[in-house]
Amino acid sequence: MDARKLILTNSFTLRELLRLKTQYLSKKRIVYGRIQKVTEDESFDKFILLIADLSSSGYFIFNFTLCFITVGTFFTDDEKAGLLMLSICLFYGFVAFIYRVKVSRLSFVIVIKLALLRLRMRWYKISPPQIMDD
């Protein structure tokens, strides 16, 4: 599946896309100013893929590890320890999403949709754009 088609089928509303476009234009103005044109590598769809990658970086691996430990605790120890670990895992997931919302300055719904976009990117083997550090 193409990256643009993946973004369009991710159920973003017009308001959410406009919010992402505003953030894209402000970042572009900071880097290039108002006159410079962007290249194909710095287009709006690549920006959405990059924001999806950054908003979910490290989140999924740690949460899957916590869920694996929770399932192991549930089957080896008693049920109370498993439920305690499950509640800790869910609490951490909620706190991590709140942190991602504050860092990215986007709404909670947009961050959830970006995380789902990142999962779909993995499913369809679409790699996120690379960040070039000088």
C-alpha cells in the first residue's frame, strides 16, 4: 500500500489534517523561511509519517514488554498479582499517551490515530522518513 493511501484511509478528519498542516507549515517556516520551496523528501505526507513515528517511538515496545510480563505474572503467580500488573500496565500506557500529547502539542485523538497509523505502517512495511542530523 502507498503511504498517501495509508494516510487517507486512517480516518483523519478535516480538522485534524488542518491542525497537522498548520504544524507542518510552522516547522517549515522555522527551518526555511517563507520563500524556500520544499523537496519531495520534505512533503506533507512524509511529515505525517515522521510525526506518527516520533509520537509512538519507544511506546509500543515497552508496552508489549509490560503486557508480556503481566501475562507471565498472571499464569505463574496468583490472580491478584496479575491484575495488579495489568492495572500498572494500563496506567503506564495512559500516562505515556498523555506525555506524547503534551510533547507533540496535538490532541489526544490525533495522537491515538498517529499511533494506529504507525502500527499500519509496520503492517504494510512502510518505513518512516529518516531524520538527517548534520
